[in-house]
Amino acid sequence: MIANPGRALLVCFVGSRALSTFGSWASGMVVVIWVRTLTGRDDAAALSMLLFALPTLAYPLIGQLIDRMDRLAALAASQAAGAAMISCFFLVDDRSDIWIVYVVQLLQGVNAGLISVAGDAMLPQLAPADRLSSVNGWLQSAMQAGRLAAPGTGVLIFTMSGGITAVIVFDITTFLVSLALLAPLARTGRHRPARPEPESYIQALRHGTRLITSRPELRTVTLLNLGCGLAAGFLSSSWFAMITSGLGASPDFAGVLATSQAIGGMLGGPLGTWFAATHRIRGAGLCVTAAFCAVGPALLSGLAPLAVAGIALVGLGTSVLFVVYVTVVQNAVPEQLLGRSFATLDAYTNLAQVGGLAIGALWLGAMGSFQPIVVAAMVVLVPVALILLREGSARGEAAEVVAHALPAPASALRGALTVETPAVGGLHYRLRAHDGAGHRS
């Protein structure tokens, strides 16, 4: 493992990801508004978001790729590729070229997966285990700060320049600066652990599934990601219909809601750090589900202030979930398998979101009303909350008590988790009684 490279290099790492997020959100929001403006159709805007999420299906292979290559090189290549992809928007003149937007959205979805998985898998090589929760909270707050300024910045540039060109140039610039911020990390050494054996798509998916369901805390964050991903898909598909029909506002109001979500996200970063550092995984889950469920009545009220407040709660819940699940996976999974673990969890989460987007878009196209979609977003989280409440009464709470009673810190257990892969492709986990210094578990 790489030794702690110091605060300056962590600032470069966090700054690179936050700036990349800032640029992507600034252009991403404008692109959806642009598609809505070009076509005049809500379902076309929903389709552009769906295509961005669709590459989730390839995430198991992306995770295996990240586990077999230099993670810093993967991050750098992804930033350069992002700049090249967004440049293709220069080729769009009118609605007849909308297919170019759809293709770029699909490719950007793949690239976003590479950036996310490589970054999450690389962080444990830059920060000690006992600091992961705080660094993840810091990272999430920084990314949400970028999202806070991004929608307004993107819409402002789009409005003042009278087109998408200036927004594209801005996003390209953020990609290139993000790439430059990664350069100081090169002196920290290797960013690739021992390479696992190559696997087929099905084997990688099965392997990742076993990893993210091997322990109670991993199963909890997986369940939360699936439920919230499906709910987020429903809400995203009804985004513009809710704004134009429910609130009677223009599509540009999406920027206000995105800003509100980012403010909630900034507040959720420190809260997620507290949940993760104190091992209150079930409590974090209940907080997240409550935040997502509260947005329903706010959006159905038809009142803009309530809608803004409800979306802020979604931002808070999303940040809490991010910090908790990333920290749990980083501490519970062997370092050489972090890529496929994050990729599998992201794949299932985004697949749930794609399902919600697809169902919502089909409903909007056929029926035109967004209210049942918002109700569905709340309904899918009810069983998640009930499962969390049921777990807390017995085995879940007992496991947390035992974990707190262990005298050794988490870092002393590194290397204790052994992953065996028999010829049939199954996985077995066993504890080994040795220190395993220098190896993450």
C-alpha cells in the first residue's frame, strides 16, 4: 500500500474529482435543457438521461478493468476522454442531429463509470483506513459544492451566450484542469494492487455480487443503493413534467432545484461521515429513506418552495448514502477487488435507476401525468425501511455491539479476509489469524 502522501496530494485528488463533477454537472444540466428545447418533448429529455445511465450494464467489466490496471492512469485517461467526447456536441446544429447527443450521452455514461470506480478504488491507497470516512465526507462535500455552483453556472453561460458552445468549452476546460491536478499523484508510486485472474462478464458479476453481500453492513448498503436508485430513477423521469406541469415553471427552474439538491448534499457530507465513523449503518439507512420519502409530498404540493426544500432533502440523503457505502466497501473488501466491488454495486444501483427512468418515461409518454411516478418513488422505499427496522431488533444491533467490543482497530485486521476462487467460480470467505500488515482487507 502507498504511504500517506500528505494533505497536499489528497487536496489534488479531491480537487480533481470535484472539478470534474462541477464541469459535468454544469454541462449535464444544460444538455438536458438543450434536448428539451430542441425537441420540445419531456420524454426526449428523459431518454438522454436514460442513455447516460445505460452503460451500467458494462460496469462489471469496467470494475475488472480497473482491478487490472494502474488506477491513476485510468483516471487520467478518463478525464482526457471526457474532454474529447464533450467536443462532439459542436457537431449538433438542430433537432435532426439529436442522435449525436444521444451517442455522446451513452459514451459519457461509460466514462463516468470509469472515473467513479477508479477514484473510489484508488482512495484507500492515498488515505489510512481510520481516515477514510472523513476523507470520503470531505470528498462528497467538495463534489456537492461543485454541484451547488454548477447548475447556475451552466444555465448562466447557456443563457448569456445564447447557445451550447460556451458551455462545451467550459466543460472541456474543467476536464483538462482535472487532468492536470492528477499529475502530482504520479510520484506516490504504484496505484495498482496485485492483479486478480481475468473473468468473464458473468463471472465478474457473480464475483462482485458475492463481495457486496458477504457481510451484514455490505448487504445493508447494497439494499439502500438499490431502493434509492429505483426511487431516483422515478423522480428523474418526472423531473421536467413536474416542473412545467406541477409547478407551472419554465424548464430552466431545473437549475434551481439542482442547486437546492447540492446544498442538501453539502450538509449530508459531514452527517454521512458521522454515521460511517460511528458504525451507525442502519441509522444512516433510515435517515436516507426518510429523506427520499419526504420529497414526495413536497413535489406533489405544487408549491415551488416546498419542492425546493424536498429536493434539498434528497441531496442530503444522497450524500449520507455515498459516504457510508463507499467507506463500508473500502474497509470491508480486499484492495485488489475494490474495482469490481464498486463496479458491481454501482451497476445494480444504476440499473435500478435505469429501470425507474424507463418505467417513468413510458408512463409519461402514455399517460402524461407525473404524480403516480412520484408516488411510486416513495412506495419502493417502504419495504427498505421496514427491512432496516426489522434488522435492528436482533442480529444487526448485536453485530454492531460485537464490532465495537473488538480491542483491535480495523487496521489490525487487514489481510484477515481471504478470498478463494474455486474452479467452479464460487467464492468462499474465511478469517486468517495473522496481522497482514500492508494489505487492505
